[in-house]
Amino acid sequence: MEKFINDDFLLEDDYSKRLYHEYAEKLPLIDYHCHLDPEEIAGDKKWDNITQIWLGGDHYKWRAMRSDGVPEKYCTGDAPDREKFQKFAEAMPRMLRNPMYHWCHLELARYFGIDDVLLDGNTAEEVWNRANAALKDLSAKSLMKMSNVEAVCTTDDPTSDLSAHKRISESGFEISVRPTFRPDKAFAIENHEEYIAYLEKLEKSAGIEIRSYDDLLTALKRRHDYFNAHGCRLSDYGVSTIWFKNAFYYEIEDTFKKATSSSEQIAADEILAFKSALLLECAAMDYDSGWTRQIHIGPMRNTNSRMFAELGPDSGFDSIGESNYAEPLAKHLDNLNSAGKLGKTVLYNINPKDTDMLASMLGNFQNSDFAGKIQLGSGWWFMDNMDGMRRQLEAVSQMSLLGRFVGMLTDSRSFLSYTRHEYFRRILCSILGSEMRRGILPKDFDLVGKLVSDVSYGNAKSYFGL
């Protein structure tokens, strides 16, 4: 059988092949948004078998297994690792056309040298043995080096002491590992008990009693400064929608007092005004520190209450949400722009209906501060597949400048997910190569190849300053 994952995977003509192999393949990776655990990097984690590194914590794979009717004990439960791997392998043939089929076979080829068999129930034993033999020589750091990673940015709560990042830096590890400031929990005033518990953690880390909204801002600013001193250059906000509602400062203060009092209810418009104000304040902090701000917009989380109670968050029960946030986003950006506080911003949508809206809005706030200052983020979560990447590239090309796009990221907890950068680069080269062949783009490899190199690596390096 011809190898499925071969040198020219996804590259359908000679133009695409040349673009990829000459202008993209060997470039380093800048993974500017991921969910790797910095403790696992600091400790140079190793795994006993492929199930631990492949299925552990991977809600993409759990969702696929559940869709195939696999019992939960083989997904997140206590079944033996070999049995979990078998169940996943048996489900693989039904994953044809799901991005998981491509990702998994890319990972088997790149990290375990397995490119001569397709994973299914019959080949599971062979793949298990061969992968585990290769895994003995692999670790968190070695996988990052194998992937030609230059820099990664993890995702970290403001209360983190960043001790793992310090140890990584002091170890002399050649790959830059930076924290990212993600203050989502500071916004969640609707969850009273959890919010009070979080404020207590924030108080300890910031060294200040939080008794008012002003105290909250002071605490976040102290942690912001702490992150900045420890190499942080990006923030990130995971939001269900974009909030914008004008309110007086005293109204925001009153809402915060209600949020910290168990006896008072908070109205929906008060929550909206509070979150709107805090998002603007945090954006101003990011601007003053010269950071890039990322906003991930739109997931609907923890929709399966029974499984949430059993497994907690990030277990594969989130989906695409739907809200109409074009107008509040425009007002949010305009408010910051009018105040002179709108810095480099990357906007990610999870609902494909919002792609063109965001792509068109970028141009409203671009200026000479930095080329490509406002970015449409790469295809994310339910859109980091071939179709989602193509749609995102099309929107950026038609309504913004593809030549300024900062490219792909992993958004992953797995050390094997760097193949998503390869996947993206191959798709990019396939699109551009096809258009060169058809005469839609000039048949000039210096011209088009420069764009490929910039989008694959150069733009991210310049934009994020990592």
C-alpha cells in the first residue's frame, strides 16, 4: 500500500510541493498559544505508553470515542491503558474525514516513525508495541526539539507564581517558554462561591486585600506587572461573547460589592456592565505593557451537566455557542482606540458564521502603529480542521492581508500537537500552489514563497517579539 502520510501529503501539484518543501517545511515553530502544563516541561515529563500521551487529557479523542459508542471507562475512566488504546484504534476507521484521522497519522509518522500502516483494531497491537518502543527515548523537551519549536506561550492564571517558567529558564533550555496572562476567573462574578474563593487566591498572590473594585484592579495590575517581569508578552481572554455596556464607576463598584456579598442578587445588565468595564481595564493594562491581546470568543461550555458533575471542565462537553457580538465588539474596540489604548489584538471566533464579520472589522482599526495590528486568529477548536483553516485563510485574503497573517498555533495540551503547524503549512501551500498552477497567482516562487515563509514563521516572530 502506498504510504498515506508521505512527503507530499496534501500537496496536489508541483507548485504546492515546491512551496512547501522549499519555503515552509524547515522553518521553526512559534506556538504563541497553547495549554501545555509548564510543570511538565520543567520536569521533562516522560510517559509509560502511547495511551498516556495520546489519550490523557485529549477531549478531541474522547469526543470521537463517545461518538463511536465507546463506554466512558475507556475514555476518561480506569480501564487499562492497553484497552483504552484498543478502543480508540477500533474507532479510527469511522473517523475518516474527521481531522482526527489526519492528525493521528501525522503524529504516528513524525514522532514514532510509523508511516507504513493505518491504525485500526487489527493493527493496534503492532502500533502499540512500536510506539511504546519509540516513546522510551522521548520526553517533553525532546518532543519540542524534534518539532523544531523556537518559542511557546502557555496559558496561565494571574495567581500563578510562574515557578515552572523560572525553572525552565534557569535550566538553559534552548526553547523559549513564556507565560500568558489569562484572567478569566476575575470576570466570573455570577458564580458567587467560586468567585469568593478565587479572590482569596488573588489576594494572596497580589499581597493586597480585595474589598472593592479598585482593589481588584490593583491586584490584577500587580500580577500583570509580575508576569511582565517574568517574560510574559501576551494576554488571553476566553469569553462567551464580547461585552459592552456603559456604566458609571460607582455602578461597577456597587456591582462588585454585590458579587462579594452572599445576600444580594446581581441583575444581568449589572453583570454585563461589570464585565465590559473590566475587559476595557485589562486591555489598557496590556497596551501599557506593550503586550499582544488575544480574545477567544464564543464557546458554550459544560453543556452536559451530568458529565460536568462527574468529570469537571475540559472533558469534551463544550460546543459552538451563538451570539451576535458585532456591535459590542465594534464599540469595545472603538472605546479603546479613542482612548489611545488599542494595541495589537488577535480575535478568534469559534462559530464559523462570525469569520467574515471579524475579518471585515479588522480594517476599521488598522493603522501605522504596526502592520497587521488587528488580526483574525487562526482556525480554532472546532475550526482547526482543513475546512476551517481554508475558510479562515480565504476571509483573511479577501478582506485583510494574507501576507500579514501571523499563522498557526496548537491550542493544545499535547506535546504531539505540533503537527498541526505542519498541517496548516501544507494546506496553505496547497491553496497557493493550486492558484499558481491555474494562473490566479503569478508563477513567481520568490514572490509567493516569501508569503509562505512569512505566514508560516516570519510574521509571528515579528508580531509577538518572542
